[in-house]
Amino acid sequence: MTTPHRQPPPKPPRPPGARPPGPPKPAPSKAAATAKAAFAKAAGSPLFRRARNMLFRPRNEWSTISGEFTNASTIYKSYVIPLSAIGPIATMLGALVFGKVGTMFGPVNAPLGAALQGAVAHYVLGLASVYALAIALDVLAPSFGAQSNRVQALKLAAYASTPSWLLAALLVVPQFGLLVLLGLVYTLWLLALGVPVVMKVPGNAPEKATAYRLIAVIVALVLILIFEAVAGVFGA
């Protein structure tokens, strides 16, 4: 006896106006999956979190930074060295594509050799300027009732520089060089915000905290101008 063939149940009718189902989406390529995984890994890295928090939650982040136990080598290897390379790399790409380099005063024509020399000089002197600012902040600390601590001062100088380093990526288009000034302004504001917290100015001396902030900003601005001028001697 043969078993009767069962018909599959009819599909429910589509609602009026509904689009017919399209073809299945193709699986992401291996390269896309790898890039997505790499981005997710970078987004979860301590460097990314620190940079993001310095930009968008600086008050809370300065409190966290103030209590961290670290050393100068770790600060440089994990933060200063990679982030400060953004500007020089962007400068080289801009020179390669446009034949110009972006500066805070506008684009400047530069052959590739001069752009390379300038980028290297900016990178090396940028690393030095962070430590020079840390020394100045440390030396000034006792005058304002703050604690003299070279590592704390280096934290302040390094992490306050975050906006300047990140916005330096705009130098890949030389015409955007003027926008780097926005990063400098934000850096100076972060520095002023973090001085009393990281250098532990007594809470009962607001006038000393204000004075320390002002002097720190002036010293940072002077050092930046000096190092920019010295870097300009070596290239574009």
C-alpha cells in the first residue's frame, strides 16, 4: 500500500504592498571580517579608551589618572610614542599626495625630502617637548603648594596632549593645517583642568590652583612655540 504524498503547507500570503524577499545577503569577506575584528580590538584597547575619555570625559579621567601607578617608560611606550606619530605620518602622506605640508599658518610647498626631515624633526622634538613640559610642571609644583612628582607631571603633559596629536591627522590634507590649532586650544584647556587634580594642589587653596593653571598654560605654549621653531629649522 502506497503512502500518500503530503503537500507542504501553503505559504501565508504577503501583506499588500510588501516587498518580495530579496536574495540572501552575501557573507562578509575574510578581509572585511579581519578589519572588523581589528577595529573592535583597537576600540577596546587601553590607548583608545584613554584617548576617548580625555576628549569626552576629561574631569573623570583626570581623577582616574591621578591615582594610577605607572612610570615614565610605560607612559611613553603605551601612549606618547604611538599617538605623537600621527602628525608626522599625516604630514608625509600630505606631501606625497599634494606636494605640500600643512602647518598652523597654512599649507607650504615642500619637496618630499624636506617634508621627511620636517616630519622626523617634529616627531623627535615632540617626544622631547612632553618631557620638557613635565619637568617644568614638576619644578613649579612646590611654589603652588602642589606635590613635586615627575611621573605625575609626565602624566599631565602626556595625556593633555591627546587632542593635538589626534587632530594632527588632518595634516594629511595640507589645507586643513589651520584646524590643528583647535587641538592646541583643547590641549591647553585639558592641561589647565588637570593641573590641580594630578599635581594634588590642596583643595583649600583655590587661588594657588588658579595661578598654577595659568602658569602651566603659559609654559606649555612657550615650549610649543620654541620646539615648533626648532623643528622648522630642520625641514618644512
